[in-house]
Amino acid sequence: MDAHQIQSKPDSFEAFGIAQGYRVENTIYMSGQIGMTLEGDIVGVGDIEVQTKQAMENIKAILATEGVGMNQIVKMTTYLTDMKNAGKYSAVKSSFFSAPYPAETLVQVSALAMPDLLVEVDVIALVDGVRRPAMP
């Protein structure tokens, strides 16, 4: 079994020696996405909503390079630098998803890779298949 690198153009992670993600058979494992454009510009300094939207747009764009949509994400891990922002984060996040929702872990961390970052989200997604409601 091989892992094939996923890479959008442009790829702001390349400068840091980090892969955006890997496809392993039917699963995509993505590095944490932040409030930074794919060109490498941080957006929304001090604004959790702008940074969350950018992180979600990055996820969407990187998944699209493999023909995968947001409805194929099965697991998310979200890191916030301040849990007081959880409500605003969740409101923006909800505009990208519909039921059944991905599994998610939401945690507070003391800092992210750059001081202006407020949120980071990594995901695991299916290549073939989508999230389905619970089986009866």
C-alpha cells in the first residue's frame, strides 16, 4: 500500500516542508488547515470567523484536487487558541456541512504555528463514498 501526496497549486505548505495531505487507498489524511490562503497570506488577524472560513475553503480546495467533496469528510480535529471562540467557529463551520455531520474533536491549545492564527482544522475523508445516517 502506498501513500500518494496531495498538493494544490499553489501550495503554501511546501515552503515549510509539510505535505498538504496524503491519499492512502480510499482515504485522505489532510494536514491542519489554517487562516492562510493557499498563496501563503494570513487572513483575518484577530477574527475567528474569517480564519475559520479560510481554513474550510482550503480544505474544500485541497479535497477537490482528488475529486472529493466536503460531504466525504468523516473526521475533523479542530484546534482553537481560545475556547471562547467555539460558538463563532461552529457557526461558520456549519455553513460547510449538512447532516449527517463528520465526527469531530474540538480542543483548546496554547498556541498554533504562527502567533496570528486562531484556528487549525485537520480532516480525514473518503475518496469513494459519503457520510450516511446511522443504520437502523
